[in-house]
Amino acid sequence: MPEPSMPKIVALLRRAFLWDYISGNAAKLIPTTLTPDIVRERYDIHIAGDNFACFIIKADCAEPGLFDEEIANTLEQLLTAELLTFGGDAFVYRDGGVFYAVLCADRATAISANSGGNEILSCLSEPLDENVTLTGAVASVDRLGEIGNTLTALRSSVDERIIYGAGKMYRLHPERFSSNSRQFAAELSDWYRPALANAMDSIRPNAVEVVVVDVFTRLRRISLLNPTEFYLAARELTERAKLATAYCEAELALDFDVLSELIDNMNTVPELEQLLTGSLTAISGKYQNMLAAEGARPVRNAKKYIDEHYREKTTIQVVANEVGLNTTYLSDLFKKQTGQTIIEYVTSIRINAAKELLRTTDLTAPLVAEAVGYRDIKHFNDIFQRTAGVTPGKFRRLYK
């Protein structure tokens, strides 16, 4: 197998540079202040200039698969070439249909590139099919260490297209939206998570539509809502639907994959709402048909009872009584249909709930244990470490 050429190695290093700063890896890998010397040593990149024009370009496609690898590579090359016309040096990293780019130059050049954002977008759009729309966001920074945070903020700025329109270049305006909008949206999610789970499990044909419409209606009422919240809500609704239909996970995997791809390509609120309503209703109907065909209701009812009562004393006998079967038959049926014993399922629900509390609260380990159904802290610690691979304390330090 031939070794990669030097240009390819350089391209890979530059992609690694951007990816580390987009993902936040650099903060863990390089705890010191980021400097041109560090970048040169780690990535073999020589920073020319002391200003940086940061860009995000997002491609929205009207249908799955329209934005293929060939088109993506062409756009990446065009974007790099356009940035280089301003002078300085340019790095581009692509993640699916999202392009992250940085132009390193002097202050005048960076400002010029920033001002020329719409012209760059227009040039990139020329070779595209009419069903592919590009939207961008741009900002200039004067410190190398700000690149990662700026690109992350610009990714949110691109989401403004869902309210203010696609096909244009946005500037970074973090003060435009209410600082409380995330809190309001999070409180809203506490309501729609169980509501959607019940809707996916309901035989009423419009149950899912009622939840989706209600969610979007409530989001519209939040003053100065950050547009990103519409996408976050759509993705979370999809994840909750996936969890609610986990019994048929393999059969519904493609449906959810297509829906997830389409969510990222919607650029108006009505389109996004219509997509979720239609897709989740169709998935719910498909799921109900599968359950009816397999006669899986006893196991589904057992799982639903455990999901709602795992904080209490949950034995096989208690669950069997709830679904009206004897313990031996239910245990065999549950293991056959889920691949887990009832006790294993209860444990997984409890440990996942414990992980969430460790990540998002300051509750002590004994209080977390009690909150998820364990009365013996030693027993909780043993099960948590066996399941998660680390102690509760170490898990909190790693993921909080």
C-alpha cells in the first residue's frame, strides 16, 4: 500500500487541527495557552498573521443523498481556493454537510474576508443543484485560542436560518437572544419527554401529532428564543421516540437515520414541524403494527411498569403481578424478546438514571443511590462500577 503524499499528510494535519478545536479536544490535550509555536509543534502548521476569519458553511438538501461525496469534495476545494484569494493561509474541515474554515492572515485581510462572506457563499452555490441551499456564518478573532469557541458559536448562528431565512451569510450576534431561552426550553423538554413516550405507545392515530404541535407552539411563545432550540427539540423528540420504540430498534433504525438526516436539512420552522409530525406518526404506526404482529404487549407493559417504578422495590413477582402472568412465563418471555432478564433491565434503567443525576446534579452518591431505587450504598457502588466500569465518583469527575 503506497504511503500518503506530503500534501495529503498536510491536509490531514490541518483537518485534525480544526477538529480538535471544534470538539474541545485541544483543551484536554493542551492545557497551556494556545500559541503559534504549539500549533506548529503539534500539527506542523505555520501560522502566518495575527488575525483569523472563521467561517461555517451548512448545506441543506431537500432529500436524503442529494449531497454526495463528490459534491462535498468539490465544495471543500472551492471554499479553500476562495479563501486563499484573500491572502494568508486557509484550513477547512468538513463534517457531513457542514464546513468549518479558518483564514489566517493579517488584520486587514481577515476583515476583508469577513466582509466578503456573501460573495464566497454565492461562488460556492453556483455548481449546486437547486435543491441544495448553502447558509453560512462568519466572524473574525484576533487570538488563536478563540478559534474553537468562535466556530462553535458560528454553528449556532447558522441555525438562525430557521427563523430569518436560508441562503445568506450570518454574523455572530450572541446578544440577540434571551439568556433564559435555554432554561425555558429545558423546562419544556421535561414535559414532552414522557408525553411523547406515551404518544408513541398509543393506538390513537393523532397522538404523536398532538405532542409535536404542542411543543412547537410552546417554543414559539418563548420570547427571543435562540433558533437552535428548534433543532435541539426536534433531535430530542427523535431520541425520545427511538427510546420509546427500542423493542423494535433494528427494524426502525433506517427510519430514524433518515429522519435525523432530514432534521439537519430543514431551514424553516413549518418544514421542521411537518417533517417531525409526518415521520414520527409513520414510525409510531409501523411500531404498533410490529407489536401487534408479535404479540409483545406483556413485555411492553412490563418494561413500561419498570420505567415508571424503578425507584421502588421492583421484583420479578411485582412486575408479573402487574402484567397478569406467572413469574416463570414472564421471565422466559422477557428474556426471549429483549435479550435481558427482568433484573438486568431494572439495573440498566437505574444505572442510566444514576449517570444522569451524577452528570447534572450535585447530589451525593448515597442520595443518588436512593433516588434510583438502591437503599444500600455499597450495593449501589458495586453494581455501578460493574456496569459503568468506573465508580460513581470517578464517573462524575469524567463527565460532569
